[in-house]
Amino acid sequence: MINFIFMLTHSDATVPNALEVLAELRDSGLEYVGFKDVGASTEQLKAVTEAAHEQGLEVMLEVVSTSAADERRSLEAAVEIGVDWVLGGTNPEMGTEILADAEVKYCPFPGTVVGHPSVLEGKIEEIAADTARLTSTPGIDGVDLLAYRHATANIQALVEAVVNASEGPVIAAGSVVDFDQVAMLEQAGAWGFTIGVAGQVRAVLDASATVDG
């Protein structure tokens, strides 16, 4: 079964009522929740993380910073906030250094990622090769793949190549909007996928649980 990560985000920023949305998810069957380091303060995200942990959820922070200095601040904030996973970012050497002493799973972006909202560029074989390099690096657990934010690639071929190259979980992040996409990601071997607050949580949970059938 593919894993569903519900992002407390809209338009690549954490929603201002993240705590209220999180409270509505209690007893939904959700296991993973996430947010971006944009749109909320470190203090607010700490409160969201504590509430999510109280509900038994694992928490993911996705880094979407566009400069090395901002990415460093985001990674340092992730440690302070106390999340369980850090997704994204384009400076893995910095990430492994900052997260070295934290009990955090780290899944940076493979390939060439540009802009905000982030888009993925490069040939499939280049992205797969980068995935292999990243996931063979100590301190890196998997990758955060912007599969549906590549303008030209065959998405299924991209995901399959990255899954085959990866030594850890492949999370498909961004622009997953329908159940056919979820089914394809499951078939291609992705570990999980993210959807923001516009998604229907229970419907997506049901679909991700039954997509094999």
C-alpha cells in the first residue's frame, strides 16, 4: 500500500489554520502529516508538530527554499521544530551536516530543481543517477521526487527509474490531483505521495489503501 502524506499547505505555503485542520484529521486513519517552512513561524510549526505527535502522526517538513542561506535556516528550524522527516532541499551536503545528530529521516530532491513553486528539470537518466548518488550517501534515507512537476518527462517512466535507482523511499511530491495518478505511483513503486489541503483526506486514504485491487 502506498503511503499518503497530508500536507497542511496550499500554494506551496503552510495554511494559517494548520492546527484547526490537523484537529479535524483525528481518527481519520492518517499516519503522516507535513508542512512547508513557508507561511508559518517556527513557533507555530512546533505547536503543529506537538499536536500531530499527540495524535500519533509522523511529521514531515518539506524544504522549498530557493537560496542556500534560506535552506540552512530551514534545516536548522526542522531540528528545532522536532519533525520526524525532512523532505526536499537541493544542498544535501548541508542537510547531512545539519541533521547529523537529529533523529530525522532525510529525503532531498533529486535532479535539477528550480524556482518556487519548485519544478524539476533534466533527463530521466540524469535524475535516476542523482537518486543513486544521493541514497548511497550516509545520512540520506530517500528522495523527494517532483514527479508531476516535470514539464516533459514520461511520469511513469521517471518514477520507475528513480525507484529502481533508490536505496530508500521515493516520495512523489507536488501536483498529485487525482486517483489515476495515485494508482500509477503505486504501480511504479513509489513509497508515498503528498497532497495539500485541497485534497479529500478520507477519499484519498481509501484510494491509496485499495489501489492494488
